[in-house]
Amino acid sequence: MIAFDLRCVEHHIFEAWFKDREAYEDQREKGLISCPVCGSTEVEKILSPVAIKKSSSASASSAKPAAGAGDGAEVQEGFLKAMEKIYKTVLENSEDVGTRFASEALKIHYGAAEARSIRGVTTDEEEKMLQEEGVQFTKIPVPAKMVKKEEIN
Ligand SMILES: [Zn+2]
């Protein structure tokens, strides 16, 4: 499961959950995703939070979301808590490079910058570029309210 912040043609912003990125692309192409405010199916993903972890640290191992499929409210609640935990771990252990994420990630990848854990945001185009360059990065599913909180700070 992954959460995306989406925006419709009328600029309404809403959060939606998908099994994975492919599920989002598939549903969007088929017009299955509609804006909860105006019902438009012309939606696009807005900047998504991403992170690169320098090395595996012990603190992250306990923050994995519960495995297994389920659709109950309890499962969803537990999943959101796990996501918040991962997000907090990332915040505490990485440098925020904001919209410079793609360029910083490339510098680290090619040894032009110090190897370190960074986080930031990318556009779809930047993500594709990073993938083509073979840069390993992680999507961070962040509750929308926490994204907004961080943007204000
Ligand atoms: Zn709308």
C-alpha cells in the first residue's frame, strides 16, 4: 500500500491509497480515480516524498508495516501507525534536501557528494530519470497531514 497526494484539474488536493505505483497508473488511465470534491477523473500526482538510506540501520527494522492483506479498519489503522513510524525514523536520520533531491541523489550516486541519507521530493520525471540512472531510492508513504506540517516548518 502506498499513499499518493493527487490533484485534479480544478486544483483540489486529496490523498488516495493504492496497492502500488502500477495500480495507481492503471486506475488513473482507466479513469477510476475521481476527485472527491468535483468528481473529475483528470488527476495527477503531486510531488511525492522520497528518501535514500545510506545504510541499513537497526532503527528501521522495527518499523515495517504489518505484512498480509486485509481490509478492516483495524488493519488500516495499524498500517497508518507503521507508516508514521517509518516517516519519523526517516526524518530523524536524513538530511532534508527538498526539491534538490534528484540532483543531490545523482551527485551521491556518482560520488560527487558525500554519501549520506537524504530525503526530499521529486516529480514523476525526476523519478524516471533517477531510475534510468540506476539510483536506488525509496518512496515514503506519508500521511497527507504530516506532509503539510513539514512544508510549513
Ligand atoms: Zn476536484
